[in-house]
Amino acid sequence: MLLRRCLAILAAFAALAAGMAAGPCVARAELSADMTPEEITRMEEQLGALGFLSSEADGTFDADTQLALESFQQANGLEVSGQPDAATLDKLDGGEAVSRENYLRRFAAAYQEMEPLKNGDINNQVQVMQRKLSELGYFSGGADGVFGDATQAAVERFQLVNGLEVTGVADGMTLMRLMADVPITWQSFLSEMSTASGDSGLNVYVLQKKLSEMGYFQGDCTGNFSDLTQQAVMQFQANNGLEDTGVADANTWALIYSGSAVTRRRSDVIALGENGERVTRIQQRLSALGYFDGEADGSFDYCTETAVRLFQMSCGQPSTGEVDTDTLNRMMEDDARPVSDESVQETFNALLTGSDDSVRAAIAESAMRMLGAAFAAPDDGLYPGFALVQYVCASAGLPITQPELLIRMADVPVSAADEAEAGNVVALQAEEGDSVTMLLTIAAGDGRVIYATDQTGWVVMSYIEQLDSANVYRWAEGTEMAE
């Protein structure tokens, strides 16, 4: 159930359609003060029977009772006062009151008929949506009624956090979730990521990887919040104008996810986030060797990091994705081996066939670490999502050079969405007329997949059943991932 309560739903719907802000009516008098505990109990039992009150009927007119009364009044077309006036009590006693379930069904149907809001739209409805996204912390721009890239990014983040299909289009389901005043806020999501000294688990691992990428953390990413991790957090906070508490709180995570944090790297290391001529030279060289097929634009992005990792694996170097002096020297040698070299292919095949379940776990962790990150990479027309899957596999030590290799590996039909274990590559075949595409994703468990395409622009997570697909395939079980 997407909605936990029904506060201000009709008012919000009417306001959205009219392009106006909405709010509940102000009670004229606290009529509840005149009711006996027995009368309040009876009213609460009636509200509970209709589905508006889930707590116990205890004869106390508390916040839950008032909220249930407001929801009942809105569902039944009464003045929303939150007080037991005569019209409200008569409707409760009349036996013809609209239940919460029936109201929500009508409400959902009304939203499904609404015209979706999308990039390029300019109207009052967009302005109302922007204000709500701003209140929830997803949108920091001005509510000008113009649906641009920043608004689309805010919608995608909202959909990601609130369990909706991430499309960047505010359809009826998205608007219902947004305007019902019950969604998860961006701040709440960031707060759940908070970690401190002594903690352990995936959040700590993600923190260590992120800080390592930015040059603050030099240890092994173990998932244990050690003294070394705390020192890295403090250095990151100090360099970015935050109080250096050593606790990775919501503000720290917000900056980590922002993509604009100050990095801390050695001058002889070229890595993710760097821009300039020396990055261009690296891209050009990797392109000549066949490891990089993007544009040599001088921006060290995720695709550049993938190419660096592939080159390092071909040389038997640690696959860090960073270009230090040793990697750069090997890359610029006249006899540097191209990806098509037979010995390189033998090296890659050995890495693929020698992988085991620990690699799949590393893939799952890498995919989760990327969740919510901006990921701009050109899509292969036939294999959208390949760039992210390739990046995640390379991060786990699997040298995937072509999407066709993934397709050969992911050849087991999926009949139930939860068959694909976390870290498994999942290919979703979609057909439109004579056109066929294979969306490449990483399984996140519980029937969900993580992916990024040109359309999303972000690394997002959706349920397989929510994605358009005629057939679904996954990696075969067992340790061998390639022939």
C-alpha cells in the first residue's frame, strides 16, 4: 500500500488540477472537548470499521483520532475540520459513509487518468509539483513551472527513494505518492545511510569506497568503521566546510552524493572527477588501444575509469581505476597491448572463468554503491544499460569488453522475478514492432534490478515486473561466468 494515511488527498488533487496550493480547513471550535470518553470510543470504533483509524479505540481524542476524522471528512465530502461536528457524526451514524478503501480506489483511478508531467512541460501543475519536491528536499531550484533537467532529476530521485519505477516522468502514480503528503523525504533517505565509529555493514562499505574514490580513505574497504575510516571522514568534512565530527551524518552523505565535493588526491594520480589535458591524452591512448570508445573530452568519468581498469587487468596490475605513474608509463609504451591482442584475451578469459560467488557479491556491492549516482554514458542502441553493467563488473574484477559477452553469459530464462540473486546480470528483452532491445541490469535481490540508461541519467533501481520486457534472462548458476 503506497499510502499510510489519506490526509488532504482530495484537496491536493483538486489543487493540482487547478494549479493552486491546498491545505486543510481550520477548525472553528474544538467540539471534541464536549464528548465523553464513551462517545469518543464509539466514534473511533466507527472510524476503525471504515478503515480510517488503525490504532485502538481508547476513548482519547488524540492526534491519530483527529487525523482519522480529517481523512473521513475528506473522503465523504465534508468540511475538513478534524472535529466531530453534527454533519460528520450524522454521516458516521447513517450507514452510507464511504470507506477508506473505496475512497482510495476512486482516488487512484482519478490520478491514473491525469496527463503525465514531463521534461519540456510549462504549466501551473509543474509549479505545484516543484514546490512539493522542494518541501521534501528533492528539488532546490525555483518553482517556476518549467519542467527542465533539474526538475526531471528531482522526480527521478523521488521515484528512486519511494519505490516507484524511475522514469523521470511524473505519471499518475508518482503524483499520487507525492501529493498525498506521506512520501519518504530525501533527508530521511540520507539519514538512514548515517554511520559512525563501531558500525559495520554495507553503508560503511559504500562510505569507504566513496571516500577512497575521492582520495580520503587509503585502507581496505572492509565494511567496518575503523579509526582509519573515522579519520578519512573527518578529513573529508574539514576539506568541504563541514564540522569534522568523524560521523558520516546526513549532511556528509548529501555532499558525498552531490558530485561537487572537494577531492583529495596525490598530484601523480589521475582519477575519477579530474578534468584537463592529461585526461584527454589518457582517453586518446586508451581509445587507440581499444579499451575506450567514448569521446576524448578531458573528463575522467565512469567510462574512462572502466577503460583504465580493463587496461590494468590486461597488464596484471591492481585494477584500481586510477592512473598512477606506473599505469601511465605502461599505457604510453610503444608495445602496450591492445584489447584485441591474443594474450590480452587469454588474460581476460582466465579472469572470467576463474570468478566465483565472491565476485558476484562484489558486483552486488558495487551496484548498490552506485545507486543514486549521476551516470551519463551513451547507450548502445541494442543494449541499453551496458555502460553501467560494464563499469560494475570491471570494479569487481571482471573484464567485460562487449555487450554480446554478457548476453552469452546471461542465457537462463527467468520465470519469477526473485530468481535472480543479488549481483547477477539480468537482461530484459523488449520488443516494439520490429525493434528488439536488451536492457542490461544488475540484480539487487527481491525482484529488483539496478540500471542506468541515457533516459534515466542516474543509477536507479526498479522492480523487474515494473519494466517493459517480453523475456528476462540471467547468468547461469555456478562459478563459471564465461565459456
